[in-house]
Amino acid sequence: AQTVTQSQPEMSVQEAETVTLSCTYDTSESDYYLFWYKQPPSRQMILVIRQEAYKQQNATENRFSVNFQKAAKSFSLKISDSQLGDAAMYFCACSARQLTFGSGTQLTVLP
Amino acid sequence: DTGVSQDPRHKITKRGQNVTFRCDPISEHNRLYWYRQTLGQGPEFLTYFQNEAQLEKSRLLSDRFSAERPKGSFSTLEIQRTEQGDSAMYLCASSPDVFQGGIADTQYFGPGTRLTVL
């Protein structure tokens, strides 16, 4: 069984600033992936970044990076130079055979 | 690569009616997943297919729900005798099977079918 917890229902950030979204997870699997997905209002789920659990190096994708702490089962997302288009619901997810999602963090970007 | 498509995008039905949704995965993705998402929540896993074989079903998938993937390509999700509690967004996703039956690689989502049961 897997659980994913996002303890920040809402976050806001000023345009061009940096924000960090938190996620903790629990899984009994030894091999798994971790993901952050973005879901803009009334639009489909889009992959932001993924992390293989066996890799120690933190994944980065342009302005998006993660802080993966395997022992602590923590997987936070940092968004640098925030843009208005980053406003969305962000979901953390853990994958063994199927994805288990957290409850999401609604990110607002203030101009 | 045209992405995952779902049809219809919206469905309004009356309680007790049957509904069927279709999902077309990314071509050559042999894994296909169905999720349900209610307002303000993360998606919840319903079931997944490896080619035409349905390998796992969630306890959320009551006996009123049935999913098929007859030729390992598109999939259908049918809900019989709909109830108001079935109102939700139904999401389909697909992924390649990189690890031959092991952990799932990145899943790519379709736009979803929003079901409203009156």
C-alpha cells in the first residue's frame, strides 16, 4: 500500500520568486518513481518532473527541481522564477504499479 | 504522437442510466489506466490493463463498473445503474511498459470525461 501526503492545500508566490511545495510519501516497495503533476483549471494533468527512487541525484527540469530525501520519504518541488502560467493544482504522486496521488496543492502566482 | 484522447468530454445522465466512456491511449503504450477524480481531490486509481489483460482493480471499482480493452488498444469504462455518487471526472492514462511488468513508468493523461448524474 502507498500513501502520499501534501500538507499545504494552498500556496501563493509572487511572480519571479521561488516557491517550494512539500510532499511526503510512504511505500513498502523497494523500486518506485515519484512524480509531480500539474493540473491547470479545467485542463488535463501534465507531468512536471519525475524522480527514480534508486537515483540519489535530484531531478531538474528547467525552472523545476526536486529535493528527494529517500530516508525521510520526502519529495518537495521547487519552482524558480515563478510565472503566471505556473498557477495550477500540483499533485505529488508515487508509483509502483499504479499511481497514488496526494490531495494536491493549489498554487496561486501573484503579478 | 497525438496523446491520450477520451470521449465524450462531458456526459450528463439521469440516475439509473448506463454510461460508457472511451479512451484511446498513445500508440504503442501497452499499459492503460483508469482513475476517478472528484472536485478538489487527487485522482484515485480504478484499474489498469497490460495490453488486453486487466491486471489490477481497486476496491473502488464496484460491480456496477466494468472496463475492457479488447484488442489491447482503446479501452472502455462502463458504469451501470449510475448513482449521484458516481459524478466525477474519469481520467485515462497510458504508459510504456519499460520494466516488463514491474513498476510503472511515466503515465500520460487524457483530458478526462466529466460525468454528472442527476
